[in-house]
Amino acid sequence: MLDVAIEADAEWDSRTGWEELVSRAAQAAVAESAFPQLAAAVRPVELSVRLTSDEEVRILNAQWRRKDKPTNVLSFPMAEAYELEQGDEEGPELLLGDVILAHGVCEREAAEKAVSIEDHAAHLVIHGTLHLLGCDHENDGDAEDMEAREVRALARLGIADPYKVHA
């Protein structure tokens, strides 16, 4: 069973149902990952999502990636590949890791893309969750695979393909 722990700072409008949106996005990402069995595993599976400020993300990005600027999403995986592969077996809770979104960056990018902040945040949660599940975009093949997984996960939520070029 997938449990998504979420914490949102005040600048993330509390009128938006962030808990439901983030949970649905994370579940969609798991379903489209190489480890879809984790969504229905007997073993408890957890990931943490923090919706926070650009400043907090800037600090984390500088500390962990040596890039002193905010970014849209950070992922901090905790599970090893063998743990993901054995995730549906009996055992202690499997902690996938942390996904952290920066509000200002997310809001600016959503405006640039002419999409809602909710849809863009869902995309970023999916992207970050896929990173926790071993996906990457370091080379063209991996990037294409990850993008396809993101598009399929977004479709599960009724969100359009963000990579499709609109004429």
C-alpha cells in the first residue's frame, strides 16, 4: 500500500486539495514506473512530498547539488534498486524518499506554459516520484523513457501531454 506524507507551506494555497492531488500524482507515477506492484504491495510503502518556498529549495539545492538557485523539484531517493524490486514482498516499511517542490518556480513555470499550477505541480510530483523509482534523464534514451512514463501518468489524471508542441 502506498502512503504519501505531504507537508505544505502557507504559500501553497490551502484551498487547493494538495493532499489528494499529490497522492493521486504519486500513485500515477508508481503505476507507470518499472515497479507498479508497489502501489498494491502488502508491505507499507511511503514517500514524502514537501511543498515549500523557493528559498528552502535553493538552500537544499546548494547543499546537495552545489547549485545555489531554486529549482522546480528536488528528489532524494532512499530505496536501493534491490529494495524496489523486492518491494511487494513481506518486510518493514519501504521508504522511497522525498520529493520537494518550490512554489515560486512552479507558479512561474505554470504561467509560462499556460497551465494551472495544480497541473504543473502534479507533473512535478510525477517527475520527482519517478526519480525515486530509478528513472533518470541523463541520456536521450532514458529521457525519452521517463518522458513517456510522465505523459502516461499525467493521462491517468486527465492532464494533457506537457511536451506536445501546440501550433
